[in-house]
Amino acid sequence: MNKICKLFEIEYPIIQGGMIWCSGWELVSAVSNAGGLGLIGAGSMNPEILREHIQKTKAATNKPFGVNLPLLYKQIEEQIKVIIEEKVPIVFTSAGNPKKYTAYLKEHGIKVAHVIANTKFAIKCVEAGVDAIVAEGFEAGGHNGFEETTTMALIPLIRKTVDIPLIAAGGIACGKSMLAAISLGADGVQLGSRFVVSKESSAHKDFKQKIIETKEGETELILKKIVPVRLIKNTFYKEIKTLEVERAGIREIVEYLGKGRSKKGMFEGDISEGELEIGQVSANIDTVLSVSEIIKSMVTEYRKQLKQLPQL
Amino acid sequence: MNKICKLFEIEYPIIQGGMIWCSGWELVSAVSNAGGLGLIGAGSMNPEILREHIQKTKAATNKPFGVNLPLLYKQIEEQIKVIIEEKVPIVFTSAGNPKKYTAYLKEHGIKVAHVIANTKFAIKCVEAGVDAIVAEGFEAGGHNGFEETTTMALIPLIRKTVDIPLIAAGGIACGKSMLAAISLGADGVQLGSRFVVSKESSAHKDFKQKIIETKEGETELILKKIVPVRLIKNTFYKEIKTLEVERAGIREIVEYLGKGRSKKGMFEGDISEGELEIGQVSANIDTVLSVSEIIKSMVTEYRKQLKQLPQL
């Protein structure tokens, strides 16, 4: 049996990335109900909102689900308290050191995966005792690693380095790319962008439309020396780029960033002045689909493509 | 039968990229003799040297081989003359417009492939009548596209756009990544970095050793506004980066570049002051192997991995 399906007790090794502003209970429960693993995006939720989404998810599905927890926010301890109180079965941590909370979460019976972008952190994950690793390539949307290693180059490297269940992320939005990721040595896949453009995601409709219109070369990984993040090249992006080129201090850029611009863009639909985090694979996303359609078409395409792979 | 094997009359759909300073007759004939397609790297050869390498290749193999021809060099017309006179069966063009020479080469019975990095040029290739496309991802070594699209994101997009034989390049160095590329919709693969670190490549032994030592994040795509090129981060790279950051004029940077620095690095082994073009996949290359070992292990790994791919 597939290691990821076994670990998380799900039907398909398809994880929905817990993206900020896009991953509320409707998306999460829809993904879990369709046989994948839905993750609540705690990065844009205060502890009480997080509790509400956990409770609503539990009411909407009896399948396993999880919470994605970026380790860089202030209210992390309260968020963890809520997760434990609400008996969330699975937590994906990211943007921090896996050694910090893994043992504590596991003591409470929670399965833990951690997101990394290089072999150094993959090894740290194993040392920390995580149950699975998400290895994220350069093409992924949102926050990313400093090395710029793409999914194609990264997955065989991580697979060679560690032996625990491995989830590939970055550039994956269809059955073909899922099959490719598994060919590279991953046990499962995590998709962000494709689920942002689903009927159930809480992304603003104008953000969804903007992603559909986004073509090759219209996202970029910026802020490479501070917090690398892949964005759509809109007005907000251009302002950040100007600050970057003019060698603004870290404080200046962070101050500029920290004004709820991601909420403004992704949740409120200001596609010009807001921050729009999305992956390169947006160039290959053409329609808003329901979660059920996304997962069904991925599985169908995976099976079809698997049958067609040539012998050598 | 595999479209690439049929088109080029080869056993395995494995192409050796025609890299400057590394791809002489010994490498090319070894690849073709091992069942792949070897390409002479004309980008670092004047017409007489090119003729010599073609003649030596013909003496060393009776299998199909080709020439990679970057369209940006001054002596391009003379190079084409040599290729036609010597009856080279296959030409891969790159770094230019496929409409320029495709028809002329095809009139002389030559099969033509062209290297691209976006859908716009893929369409141009079809209009120009090329026989196959090489789609190259961001992770590839040497010259590259402006969009930064990775192999994982690029191949499904190109496959959806055009229907002709498609070769994936960038991030591929083993049987797993070959299987992944074919899962994404490619018919074959082109490898550069892996063949640079072969016994038969004409890369300097110190360059080969440097590639073996190169880890994640130690190559970078630079000169993004002029001629994007992926290099190892050595002293030469740092000098270029300084010029870039200080917004040196294009002329100044090109002048600095144009002093045989690639020959110095890759052919003469000055790993500090020379230009070292290589892909991200260098992080996953650990040993110098013979071409025959490379191709055999790729095919073996491809077959093994194909058998292990899970049903969903």
C-alpha cells in the first residue's frame, strides 16, 4: 500500500497545501471527502478562527484532515493549544525548525509532516522524528527555499538522502505531474495552486480569475535574501522589486509587506495592490473546477498515463 | 515505437546535449554507440574544427549522430556549409529563431530539432517545420529562457500546445528523472550535466571534479536580462554578479564575458576564473562514469522504477 495513504489513512496520496487565505473548512473538507488530505491554512488565522475552521471541518467530514502551521507566526503556541484541544489528527509544519514542536505534537498523538526545500532540512526532519517530509521545488507558489532547486532536481536528491514517506510539491497540478513526482521517488504529492482555483477555496473570485489568466514567466520568486516568495507580477510585486533593487533595508521591506497585503490580494480580490502568492503551474490552470472534479481528473489522468508509459 | 527513437533511428530516447567545450567526437560517438543520440557541440568550434569532429565521429560510429548549432555565432553560415558537405544527418539548433535555417537544412535531408523554453517558441518551431522540439527547464545548465519555467511546469504545457515529438531537458540525470519527464508528456530526454561528467567528455578533469563537489544552491541562473545562463558560483560568477548588481551596461558585461572564459573554465580547468556552465542536477552527480555505464544505468533504473509505480 502507498506509504502516504497508509500513514494518513486516505484513499489517494494527494495533499491539498494549507495555503493562507485560501484554505478554509469548505476546501479542506471537500478534499478529504474526495479521498485526499485537506489541510487548514492556519497561517492566516488567529487561534479562534482556527478553532472555528477545525470544528466546521469536523462537522463536514469524518475523513482525516490536518492543519498547516507555519512556525513563524507570533500566536504559534496558542494555535498548537487549539489543535491539541480539538484533537486534530495531522499537522504539517513549515517555515521553521522541525525540532521545535514535532516531539510535543507527537506526544499528543498527532502525525507530523514538515515542509523542506533541501537535503540539510530533510535530515533535520528525520532527526526530529517527523512522520513525513514535503519537499518543495522552486516552482511552487508562496514561501520557498533559498537554493532555488526545482522539483525535478530536488526529489531524487531527497529520496536518496532519507527513507521516510516523501511528498513532492511544486509544479504539480494534474495526473501527469503527479505520476512524474512519483517516478522521481515521491510517495505522494501536495498541490497548492490547483486547489486555490477550485470552487471550494476561499480565494477571492478575482484572484482565481487572475490565476487563470497568468501565463509563463508571469510569476517570480522574489525577496530571495529575506523570505523567498513566489508571486504574480502585479503592482504590489513591482513595488517590492523596486525596494529590492534599491537595496532597501530588510526592515523597510518587511514593514512594507506587513500591512495585510496578502489578505488584500488573495482574500479581498485586490489583484493589483495585493500580494498574490501562486506557483508557476498557474500557467497550466485554465478553469475553476470543483475539488471532486480536480481529484477525479487527476486520478483518471494518472491511470491513463501510467498505462501509456513506454517500455525501453 | 517511441517517436524519438523512430525519428532519429536510435535505440533509447536519450539525447546527449551538444554542450560547448565538452562535446567532441569521443563523447558523441560513445553516446551513439551506446544507443543514444550524440550531438557535437558546434558552439565552441570554428568550421574546420567542427569538420574534424564530424569526420572523427563518422569514423568512430556507424550510428546516427548530430550537431548542436547555437544560432548566435558569427560563423554560422560556414558551419552549416560544413554540416551539409559532411552529410550530418541531424541538427539541433538553439539560441535563435527556428524559422531561419530549418527549411534550408531540411532541403538537404537533415532532420532538425530546435531548443525552446516557452510555448511561444514551441509554436514557432511547428510553423518552421522542425521535426522535434527540445523543451528546456529553468534547472538546466548553460543558456536558458527568460521565463524561468521549470521542467515540471513546462513539459505538460508544451505537450498541450504542440503535437510533434518532444524532448525534455533540465534536471534529468538518471532513470527516475527520465521516467518523470516521459510521464509529463515528453517522448525523450536530453541530458547535459550527466554527460559532462563522463569519461569520454572533453571537459577538463578539474571541471568534472568541481561538478561532483557542487551541491544544492551552488549554481545560479544569472544575466537574466541579457543572456540567462546557469553557472557554478565561483570567482568568475561573483565578478559577473557584481557587474550585474551595479547595473553595468550590457556592453560592459558582454565585453567582460567575451574573453574565452568558458574555454578557460570548462576546457582548460580554471575552476575559479573560468565560466562553468552546469545544471542544478550537478548536486545529484557523484562520480565520473563511462557513457556506456550512464546509459545502461539509466535504462535499468527506468525499467525498475516503471515496474514499481503504484496503481491508484
